[in-house]
Amino acid sequence: MPYFPPRARKVRILATLGPASSDAETIRSLFLAGADAFRLNMSHGARADHAANIGYIRALEEEFKRPTTILADLQGPKLRIGSFADNLVTLRVGEVFVLDRDPAPGTSRRVTLPHPEIYAALSGGERLLLDDGRLVLRVRSVSDDRIETVVEIGGPLSNRKGVNVPDVVLPLAAMTDKDRDDLSFALEMGCDWIALSFVQRPEDLVEARVLMGGRGALMAKIEKPAAVQCLNAILEQADGVMVARGDLGVELPPQAVPPLQKQIVAAARRMGRPVVVATQMLESMVKAPTPTRAEVSDVATAVYDGADAIMLSAETAVGDHVREAVLMMDNIARSVEADAGYLDRLHFTETRPEPTAADALAEAAEGIVKTLQASVIVSFTSSGSTARRVSRERPQTPILALTPYAEIARRMGLLWGVHAIRTGEIENFEQMIAKGCRMAMRHGLAAGGDRIVVLAGVPFGTSGSTNVIHVAQVRGDELEGRR
């Protein structure tokens, strides 16, 4: 197979790799089932396993001549209580429970909390959530080394469970030493996207951006209420965002998450940032061969809202039906996109162009496609920004992004509707039109007689200089002698 054909859907599928999907054959099967990108969860797994998986993914590129995207998801700061003398205690509603700096094993009355940042941030009255929100404590008093709480929701509590502090912004660095090591590894291995966990404010992105030094793209995971409060500022600093509904649903009431998901997706789309909707989308398929009807509706909602990508987590990392989960997500997305009202729903979110030539031409391209019924928008891009701008408009046609840089082609794998290809440099206008027509035909996006819309920047090869839009008609002999 000399060229892998473009997907028949516009939304992208991001599949998490793990123990159930860490061999070449399984990763290949996920790709063929519909996975456009792969997530490496740096919270789990050995470096050697991640390196092997990256090698398997890059081998797919060679086999299918199609750039494939890798996202490395950093763990972020993990807040945990200490251990108990008997490994397990039960907290009862109304009882006092103390968190302190004493390293002694805990009891049903107290346990160590080795995070001075939490003591510094609390003043009294805040909630502390333990074990993914299963237990709720209300802070009654706080000092430098002791937090006295009252149990509001009790239950069993075992060693090293996580702590969430939803009511304050914690003075925590967004990156730990482990994250810095993992980031260095991911960049050395050529990962295309870096996801930063537990972002609370735009400043949290600065260190990662500096350490990346222009390598890869930076994704902010929105999973803290504080991040929602400064969402637009975070979007300004990030290259993309992920709606991480797991932790977001721990720190907020469950009913608050669906409207927030819609708000985050809409805000990202307005600012032209790719947005991934993640966590528990087909959770029952970790064990079951088919999802619940509610899960199908959940995935469909994300597609109708215009998410750039939808993500599988445990379903493909540790599930019993990894290939079937990808196939199901692919089938759901195709069904939604076949709905006659799909594009109209997408355009409920208004995406106003910035007063730049690039944005104006991207908006114009979408209008020209409608008027002329063009087959494809061809974007020549050095940085990926032209394709991203066109993708923001959610046109009815596919977007063929041509770039001379492999890393840019891979980075565009999370953009809605974009089929990215690495190709040679172009030197003049005539070569641009000929190559656009030729590549559109070669990848099955246009046939002889079709019109295509071409976007590029002159002088060629200058990042951010999109200033040309051209309508071309494909000749039937475009491919002759040009293999």
C-alpha cells in the first residue's frame, strides 16, 4: 500500500497505550481500526515499554506512508496521604479527622499529609476530597503542621490515597522532577504533543514551554476548577487543550461537567486550538464487548460539539476489547458525521477570524468550497498554522495539509478534518498548483474535473505568511509520469 487513504471521518481518535496494547501487532490493529494518534501515559509503564511503543508507531509510518501522532501525557503533581498502621480505616460522618506532618502510621483519627503547599493554601471552611472524591472532609482549623477536619462523607480509606483540594489554587509547580525527566525522554524520542496535567493558571505552562524549546506542541489538561476560571488565558498560552473529565468530575459536582465540557470545546474552537475530549467515553468496554447506550450518546455529543479528537483511556490501555473499542468509537463518529444536520450543529459555535490575512483567507476558503462545491482544501504550511486556521472553520470538505517537515505533519494529527502529508519544498506558484492537484488525486480526495481550493504563503517556506488563495481545476492526467 503506497499511501494510506484519508479517514472517512473528520474527528480524530486518540488511543491510550498500556499493558493491553503494547506490542506491534496490537498497535497496528488499533491504527487500522481507526486510531489516528496514540497517547503514552507517563504515570504508568517503564521507559523501555514507552520507547518500544514509539518504535512500533514510527514503523507504521514507514509501512503506510502516513504521519502518525504521539502524545506524551505527563503525570503532574500527585497529592497523597500517608499510610495507616492497619492499612485500612473507616471514616464516619461527623467525626473529627486530622491531617498532620507526623510521619507515624495513621489511625482512624489521623494520618500524615506530606504536602506543605496544602497547609499554606487553606484558611478554614474548604473541602478536602480523598480517594477520587469518595470521601469528603470539611476543614475546621489549620496551622503550619495540622489540619483539623470534620467528615462530611465517610467510608473506607486505605494507604496512599489521593487528595484533591478543589476550593483553592494551590501554590504548586505544575511540573515535578519526574515530569521534567519524562519530558526530556519524550522529546528525545520525538513525541509530537506533550500534555501537562493539573494546570491551574496560564503561568503553569511557562516552564514546560521553555524546556520544550520549540520541540513538539503543548497541551493543557483542564481538570481543575481553577483552570476553568482562567480558561481563555490558558488557551492563549497552550497549543491545545484536553477536557480531562476524570479529575474535573472529582472536584466538581458530576452535573457541572457536561456544560463545562461544552464551554471548553466552544472556547477552544473560537481560539483555533485543537481540543480533545477524554476519560470514560466507552468505560464499560474495558470489560464488555459493547458499550452502553449512554456511552454512545456521550461520544456522539462530543462529535456534535465539534471536538477535534475523542480519546480512549483504560478502554485501550488495559481493556479486554481494545480493537473493538476503537472500531466502536470510529463507527459512532462516522454515524454522527453522516447526519444531515451535523455541519449545521458544528457552526452553532461562531469562530470569528482575527484581523489577519491568514484568518481572512481561511474563512474565505470555507465559503468558496460551499459556493463551488470544491472537493478539498489544500494547505501548504511550514508550521501547521494555516491548516489549523482552516480546520477551525469546520469546512464540509477534507483538508489536505502539505508540509516539508515530518514533525509538523505529525503534529497536525489532532486537527479536525486534516489529512497531513510530508512532501517536498515548492519553489513557485505553478509548482504549488500542480503539486496541490497531484497530491489531492493521489490521496483520493479529488478526481479529474474537480475543483480544489489552495492556500499558501508567498514567499514560499516562510512560516505564518499565508497570503494566497487559488481555485484550481484538476486535470485527469495530473498523475501521469509523476509517480
